[in-house]
Amino acid sequence: MSAGDNDAAVLGASQGDQDLETCDPAVDLGDVVQAGSTMSDDGPVAAVTKSEQRWFRIAGWSSWTFICSAVMYSLSGIVLPHEAEKVAPSSPSLCVGIVSGIGCLFQVWGLIACFFSDQYRPIFGRRSPYIVLSGLLIVLGSGLMYWGDAIVSLALVVIAYLVLVSGVAVGTSIMHAMIPDQVPQSQYGLSSGIMGLFGVLGTAFGYGIFATGISVPSVNWIYIGTSFLFGVTTIIAAREFIIGRSYHTFIQLEDPSGSGGSKSKDPKAASGGTIRSRFVKFIKKFWFSAREHPDFALVLCMRFFFYFHLATLSYLPFWLSDVIGVADSETTMGIVGLIMLIAALTTSFPSGKLSDTRLGRKVPICVGLVLMSTATAALMFVEKIQPVYVVAAIYGLGNGMYWTLEDAMACDSLPSKQRSGIFMSEYGLVLTVGGLVGQLLNGLILDFFKIGQGSYSDLGYTVLFSTSLCALAASFIFTFFVNLQRARQSQRTRDDESL
């Protein structure tokens, strides 16, 4: 097996000497089929292993993060505020808050996509079909957004935004789940670093195209073209389907009766039980004990408060117009975002690579949170555009460190690798909850301090940035108490017990 190949090899079976084919390259470490199942009557299949991959292949299947980040952050930071001022000129901040809040709820599609990708592995691969689905939703949403802008329709703009958010949610959640699928734990930091690098590049691209002065509606066609390019790259590099190759479907089966997997004569049991029992089973698959796995719970809290803070970015175009006094807030926001993300490029990949050494994950993340807090506090005191560019660079340095390593920390603290997709989708859903609360609260804060049609007072922005700063402080506190050594030991114990 070559160093760059991720084909999972079956180590053996507890009974019999069957020769089994090579497994799905995206199969989880520790995936098993219990005795008595239709897959194998001779005993459980043992754990599988994953070999290390070369960096360029990791970059290939991580590249979908580029388009997800380009769409999401330019959509929330520039496109939605622009459309809000156009279709709801009397109260654009409240419009942004409400629409963004509803959009956060639609990110639950990422959770559902990861659940089904964990349970079913079709011939086309475990995660690849959902990358295709994500791309189709982004293309559809971009077309609808262009149409809604042309006819100045609030309803169509909202529908387009929700479709785009759904596509990004599915793609982002699946990307999170692919790290433990594709590489061993020794490469979590490298993979997270490369994925974070693509996230930074994507966001820089999303903001940068506006810095050129391109019109907001025209950007939707750029989204469509890049979606096709990076979608094809991701699916090919993931190698989840190869023509002429056979696949085994590995599903963790539960047999509470201890009957060895024998088929039940009860029709309801054979079909999965009643609707209520199937719903309860669905919910239980997402459950984990915070007492038994405190570090994953701390990581979720860390992420919640960070994305609560990040919701502030949606209101920066209004701040640039009201406080700094710029005439073209979309173009200026594009320049600010580009500076911020170029700075992030200098710290994202090195942080991911160094985190696989003795430096660990916590130190870069905590340093990044301190830098972002410093930049957020500085926004309350600047009055000219030149200092804003300096603050953006400082924020970008910290953002690159945090953004790169939050996924790696989540992978390290997973309660179980066997259900990596489910737990990583929960991790992704926290972004939804944090963003929902942040968007709604920020929109209400600014609307309370409204001093005219589409204008807000300096005090309103001071309260806005102070709230954001408190959220970053909370994220730092939760990060400080994460113990990854304890988390890895708990993870190994749980997976060993399941085998």
C-alpha cells in the first residue's frame, strides 16, 4: 500500500478464514459488522486502518471548502446587506438579522446529510453524493439570487439565500466529516490546516472579487462556475468510487436482544419499528454524555461563542457607512476582507502543521482568539479607514490560527470515531445555533439604536462590538479547559468497547 493511498484493509475476522475485499476508502476506523448480519454470517469484521496521504491529495478532497467559504462569507458579509438595503431600505439591519437567523436554521440539512452518509454507503461513495447535492443547491441558489435582484423581489431573495445556505451547510458538514474518514489521527492537524487554508482562500476570493468593483448580481455567475470546478476536483481526489470496484457496506447494527442478529418475526421490528420508535432511535444516535466526554462539549461551547461573535461581520458594511463614512461600502468591505484573509494565509497552514507536533492545538487557537479580541476592541475607537486596514490585518492573523485548528480539535475530541459523521455534523450545527443567536441579537441591537432610515448611532455599534468581544472571551475560556489527552483516551476506550 503506497503512502498516498487511503484504501482501507481488512485486518481479519474473529471466526473463519474468509478473504474479504478491500473496503470503502472512506470507512471509519473501528467500523464493524456484527455477527449474524446479512453481510457476514461468520463473525464480526475487525477494525480497518488508514494510511497517510500526500499533501496534494488532501488538498484535492479539501478543495470544496473553498467554494463553501467563498459563498457563505461573501453572501452574509456583502451580498445579503446589499440586497437588504435594496428590498428593505427602511430597516436593513433588522432584515439582515431575521433572514440570517432563518438561514441558520436551514443549516440543519448539514446534520441530516452527515447522518445519512454515516448510515448508507452507495456505490458512488460515502460522502461524494452529498458534495454533488451541495453543488446543485449552490448553483440553484445563485441563479435565484440573480433573478431576485433583477426584479427586486424580497421573497425571491430570501428563498435564494435559504437555498444557498442549505447547499453550503451540506458541503461544510460533509467536509468536516471527511477528515476522520480519509486520514489517520497523525494527519488531523495537516488536513485541518489545508482545509483551513482553502477556507481562508475561499473567503479571500469571495471578498476580493467585490474589491474589483464587480456588481453584486454578477458574482452569482462566478459562484456557479467555481462550484463545478471544485466539485469535480473534490470527488476525484476523495476516490470514494472507482469504476469496476466492489464495495462492502459497513453499518453498525444494534442487537439489544442478544440473539446474534437473527431476523425478527415481528413485522414492525423488521421494518425498523413504529414511526415514533424510529424517530427516537434517530435522535439517540446524536446523543453523547457531556459528563463522559467533557472535552467535546467544551469544543462545542467554544465554537458556539466564536460564531456568535462572527455574526458581527454581517453588519460591518453598515458600520463603514455610518461611522467611517465611506461612500461605497461593498467595495470597501471587499478590500477590508481581502486584507484580513491575506493576513490569515500567513498563519493558517503553519498553525495546522505545527499543531501535529508538541505545540498542540490549544496554544495557536488561544493566541488567535486574543488577536481577534484585540482587533474587535480596536474597532470601537477607529474613525478613519486607514486604521481599519491595520485592524483587519491583526484580525486576520488570529482568524487564520483559529479557523485552521478548530476542526482538528473537534476530531481529536470526538466521543467515537465510529460515528464521526454524526458527531461532526453536531459540531457543524453549533455554527447554526451560534450564528442564529448572534444574527438576531445583533440585528435587534442596531435596530434599537436606529437614528434614521438605514442609519445607526455610534453607541449602537459600541454595544454591538462589546457583545462580540464578550463572546470571544467566552470562547477563549472554554478552549482553555479542553484536555485533548483525556479526550483521546476516552475516544479509544469507547471504540474498543464497541469492538
